Amino acid sequence: MNTSHDDLAAENGRSRQLRLHASDAADLMKALGNECRLLILCALAAGERSIRELNEDIPLSQSTLSQQPGRLRR
């Protein structure tokens, strides 16, 4: 099989892009892999709510609850 330098360079570029996308997907899965964050996302699916309103449905301290959205934004 005869592979040109351009073919190898293009393959390396695609491989690099795949790794970047896989890394982004892994970060998203880590963020969603937390039960508290999933509860927050489910509660927010109906619309925007304050931490106090979320706290009425999600049994966490306000401190813990207020830290979680920041982790989801990353």
C-alpha cells in the first residue's frame, strides 16, 4: 500500500480532532454522571428556577445545590 505524506497528515488531523471530541464527550459524561446534577437538569427542563426554588424539590443544602450549576457550565 502506497500512502502519501498528505494522506498521513490528513489522517493525523482527523485523529487529533477525534481525540478532542472524545475528550469533550468524556468531560460532559463526567458532569452528567453525578446524580445531584442530573436532578438539577431534570428540574430545570421545565424552565429557569432560582436555587431556593430548586431546593424545594431537591433535598440538598443550598450551598451544595448552588455549586452544581457551575460544574455543568464548564
